[in-house]
Amino acid sequence: MFATGQCGTDYVHALAPEVLQSGHPFDGPSKPHREARRLFQNVAEVLAEAGSSASDVVRIDQYYTSPDVVDAYHETRREFFKGKIPPSTSNLHRRFARAQQSMEVQVMAAVPDANFSVRHEAGAGAYKIHPSSGYSPALSAGDFRFVPGQTAEALREEDAPIDPEARRATEALIPLGRLGQPEDLVGAVLFLAADESRWMTGSTVTVDGGYNTI
């Protein structure tokens, strides 16, 4: 079962009135907590309609407009899944379709039977996972295996953030022989903001150490 676009709406207003509390927005739990609670209420209803439940979810991906709402979302998610959180990946987005919306999820869930059920394969304690998150790094359902989104991050904390082998492979593709740094963009930004670039329009200025010349 696949459910996407799950958020804190009541399907009538952009966000449900109990999320915004327009008359007293600062009373009780924070707005991110209220939004997360309504979001998971909607997820529970969709799962039930498909004959599934929170314990049958095999993966959840979440999207935010700000890192400030992550902890409130994580706390609510832990309550919803009763500590057994499926593999998870997060992304930041500029905005969503609904006004004042700050989070959204999509879920994949199994519809269980005697021969098809969800099993968490490993606890998160042995992995470097955000302390408020705590998702399982592996999960199975029948012959299917589910893991979090995989990146080139370092396996050892002293090598962070990027795995040395992945870094070397990327640097080999860049003619200038190294990854870019924020300060490498300063010259181009200052030029584009100055009068010296006044005769430029509709142009693309590429600052990438020569990567796109290969």
C-alpha cells in the first residue's frame, strides 16, 4: 500500500483548524506538534482503509520546510509507531501546496496475512542516527528488504562528512582536483552583484572547478 501527500489537513481547509488554532495559536502543544499529530491521524485512517496499520509500515519518507520542526515531528512519530520506526529518509523543501504547511510524509505499508508480515531486523542503537529519530536501519516483509536512503556519508565519524573513497572518486572528476568550498563562489557572486556585470543578462555562470567541461 502506498500513501503520498499525507499532511495535517482535514481535507476541507488547507491545514486543519486544530493545527492552526487561529484564536489562540500559542496555547498547548506547539504548532509543529499539532501538525504532526493531525498528519499521523490521517495516515492511520488511510492505513486502516487499506487493511493495514502503523506496525505494518515498511518505510516512511518525510519532508519539511524547516529543520526547526524536526524534533516535534520525531516525537510524534515515535508515539505513533510505539518506538518501532521503519526505515526513514528526510528532505527539506522550500514550500508545500498548503498555506502554513511545514511537513508532509509518504508511506509504504504491507497488508499483512499469515505469510506476509513486517519484521524489524536490527535496532538503531548500533548506528549513528539522530537521537530524536531512532528508526530501524533494516526491515523485512516477506522477500522484500527495506533500508533508509543511502548516501556517500562516512562510516567513521572521524572521516565525516563524506566517505574518503567517495571523496577521492569525486575529486578525480574535477579538473582542479578538489571539492568546492563556499568561499569559491564569493568572487562570482560579487561580480554578478557589481556594476561590472551590468551588460550581462540571461547568462549561466558556472563555478564548478571545471567539472562540466569533461
